Amino acid sequence: MFALENRSPTTPAVEGACIVGRAVDGMRAFDRWEVVEAFAMFAREGALPVWKVAGRHAHVMPPGPPVPGP
């Protein structure tokens, strides 16, 4: 499940918008090609931090390379 949230999953304080991908059905959800591509799409876009969350574990993904313009 992906959501636009107003704080990172590692802090209770409001920090600003971020994309959070949560593995609601366990870590194997992150192995599906659709989920891998969704994370890659958000990271490539780069406007917001992208978090991967499973249970009590969370980490921010590094931004991907910029998408070349026309």
C-alpha cells in the first residue's frame, strides 16, 4: 500500500510530505514486480522522500537518477 503522508514513519513530528510504501502482507510484498516498479517510479520522480516500511522497520530510499527531458 502506498500513501502520501505528512511525516516520516520514524518520527512523530510533522516534517513535510513523503511517500510511504507499507508491506501490509509481509516483506514478500516488496518482491512483486509491480511494487518494485512503483518504488522505482516514485524514487525517479524525486520530489518527495520515499520510505519503505515493514512492521517496525523503515528506511528511506535513495533518490533515483533524474528522468531525461525531451
